Amino acid sequence: MRVLVAVYSKTFNTLKLANAIKESTGADLTRIEDRKAHGFIFSGLLAMLRWKTAIKPCRTDLKDYDMLILCCPSWARMPPGAVNRYMADLKNVEGKKLAVAVTMGSTGGDQVTGRIRKVLEKKGMRYIDNLVLRMDDVQKGAYFQSAGQFAARVKSKAAMPYVVEETKQKVGRVMRILNALIKIVK
Ligand SMILES: Cc1cc2nc3c(=O)[nH]c(=O)nc-3n(C[C@H](O)[C@H](O)[C@H](O)COP(=O)(O)O)c2cc1C
């Protein structure tokens, strides 16, 4: 299984996590970097607007890989503009597996994962798993174990025929809806 870890990280929390995932999976790593830096508020605004901001050249062709692990922070509960650009630039992604790792202050990890999943499933990728961590946990060093567990989970899920993983995800979704309905009825 050939894995590419692609990481956008401005203050290095996500980079630390991505490096630990790279070590645990034996993946290659590519850095997604802004061509031009923006300030905090403008960066958040561009992310909210789902803008695609210019990036430096990096590995966007997945022809030599079976899986992409895309790692980025939560910005205004959205992927950063550079990550939007990266996703648009990705080539040879059809049928390839996708996992997502997100760091955040305290909110938005699930929304970021959901957004990345939506964009890349539209391009034909097959989502298998995600990891969301708070920046405090990364800074305290608590990310290493999570990264190892995530890497092991991702590898075993990626080895399964996709139809099994897809069925598990669909059953999980139906169970969540049923539980919500039961709560409403009660
Ligand atoms: C422009 C901007 C917007 C952010 N928006 C959020 C947010 O909506 N929710 C949150 O929990 N953290 C937010 N953060 C904090 C980052 O998600 C968090 O610090 C993350 O770990 C940074 O990753 P990095 O060090 O890899 O750049 C924001 C940070 C920046 C720079």
C-alpha cells in the first residue's frame, strides 16, 4: 500500500501530527504551502468562503499512490484556502483511498473532515477514516499515540475490500438516524 501524506500547517501543530502519521504508515510526505501569506482574519474569511488560494508546487499527482492522508488545521471550521487549491489540483485520484487528519483550537474538526470528504468523494476518492485532535493535545505531545492508532486503523481499513467499509459506514449512518429518531419519539 503506497501512501502519500499531504500536510498544510502554519504553526506546525498539524505538521507534527502528519510526521507521526508518516512514520507509522511508512508514507511519503508532501507539504502544501502558501505562495503568499495572509493575515489571521483574511485567512479565516477566505476559508469560510471556500476560496482556493495559490500554493507552491508540491505532489498533487496520485498515480504512484493507493491512499492519500490529507492533514490540515480547522480555519473558521473550514479547510484553509491552500487546501482547497490542493484538492482542486489533485490528479489520478479516482478509486484511491482517502483519510483525513485535522488539528483545531477547539471546534470545527468534523466540519473540516466533512468538507474534504465531500470534495474528494466527488472526484472519485473513497473515504475511510479521520482523526481530529485539539492543538493542546498536540503541544502536550499527546498526539503520538493517537497518530499510531490512527495509522493502524487506516491501514487495516484500507486493506479491506471497499464494499465492506462502505457497508459499515452506511449501517453506522442508519444507526445514527435511528438513534436520533428514538430520542425524538421518547
Ligand atoms: C485563520 C485561522 C482560523 C482558525 N479558526 C479556528 C476555528 O474555527 N476553530 C478552532 O478550533 N481553531 C481555529 N484555529 C486554530 C487552529 O485550527 C489550530 O491552532 C491548529 O492546530 C493550527 O494548526 P497548524 O499549527 O498546523 O497551523 C484557527 C487558526 C487560524 C490561523
